Amino acid sequence: MRKIEPFFLVIIDEDKKEFTVEGLMTDDTYQTNKVADEQEKGRQVRCYVTDEKEEVVSEMHGKGYKYLPRGGVI
């Protein structure tokens, strides 16, 4: 069995200009399914995997997005 390296999951709400970074984790199935559900409702949300949490937080703040605690976006 292949070992999965832990990662962070960035979830962004483009409508509200909010984001969160969850992790470290090795399975994002629950969160990506919730993002897909919200997209089907018409919300402009997206997510992606990263290994650089601090860089993402700095970049998103620089773009004017508000950081929310874990689980706060979806």
C-alpha cells in the first residue's frame, strides 16, 4: 500500500472573500464533497491541496480575503 503524505486543504469562498486552511490531513473526501455540494447550490467555492500553509495564508490576506477558523467556510 502506498503511503500518503499529509497535506493542508485550502477552502476558498470567492463570494464572501473568506478562506480556511485545514490539516494536516491525508484524506479530504469529506471536505471536497461538501465543496462540490455548495458549488451545485451556486456558491463560488473551491479548494486545493498545498504543503505550504503559511505562504497560502499570507497570499490570501494580501488579496484581501478573511481567514476563518477550521470548518468556517463550508
